[in-house]
Amino acid sequence: ALVGAAILLQRRADRLPSNLTVRLLFQPAEESTPPGTAGYDFKKTGGGGAVPMIMGGCLDGVDEVYGWHNWPSWNLGTLAVKPGAVMAHACFFDIVITGRGGHGSQPQVCIDPIVCAAAIVGS
């Protein structure tokens, strides 16, 4: 879609103000990037996406930003515009669940971590 926008802008460049600069940015690994992948310092950037791009200077000299994100449930040709942040950021965290074993004849004295984990997932 961004390449399509670039083609349309180029075809209509004569209609844009002469003092206007358009910068199109492809955002790598925008959904999430696990630590140690994609060459990003995860502790500094949180992985891929906007943070390493901004740190690299992609927004230097930029006055306005318009983002686009595909959303499969929208009808073809639909464009939604909203000021401010729209999409969520993925993040990572660890949960430690500690159980207590026992014997099948006395399940009431056990603490089953699987039941607890399932309740968390189901929430």
C-alpha cells in the first residue's frame, strides 16, 4: 500500500506545494521483535518498530506524521482517520507460577499450576 501511495504522489507531484517534502517510511518489525533478533538493541528500543527508526533520525525535520495500518475487518476502500495513538504496542513479560505436587489419591492437598495457568490464559 505504501508503494502504491508513493506512485500516486509521484504522478500528482505537480499538485503538491513546492515547499512540501513527503517522506514515506516502511516500519520494520512493527508488530514485535523478540530480543536478539533483527539487529536491534532490545534494551534500548524494545525491538523493531518506530523506536529504532526515530533513534536513527527518520523524523528529523518532520512536522507531521500520518500512519497507516491494515485492518482486515474494514471494507475495501475504507479509510479511518483519528488523531493521537491508535494501535497497541506488543511487549513481553514473564509470569512464574509455582505449584505443589501431591498424590492422585489426595488432589485437595496439591496446588496445580496447570489450572492456574489455564485460568490466566482464559482471562
